[in-house]
Amino acid sequence: MTFQEIAEITQGKILQSGSSSDVKHLVFDSRRPLIEAASSIFFAISGEHHDGNDYLQDLYRRGIRNFVV
């Protein structure tokens, strides 16, 4: 699946396109090791005890460049 297809499915908007590769990994847990950051997309999910948006900067430093927020 491509990043453009995910944007269409989620009715999202691509703010900046920097990757032309396909999505190979969906990331929901920032504590897990990243396999291939360039082909990963992080879903910033908010819950009762956490907010995925709090982890965006750390994940960006670790190489992820694609986020659903």
C-alpha cells in the first residue's frame, strides 16, 4: 500500500511528501524497535492513559517520517 492510498482511506491530507516507497510497517507502539523506519507509518492513537502525539519527536529522531495524527 502507498502513503497516498492510506491518506485516501483515512480521509487524511499529506502535508509534505518525502517518501515514494510503499508502506511495509504500521507502528502503533513507540516502545518497540523499528524494523525499517523509512517504510513505516506511525499512528498516533490517544487512549485513556497515553497520547500517541507525545511520541512524534522521538520517533522522528529514530527515522520515521510518516505519521497519522
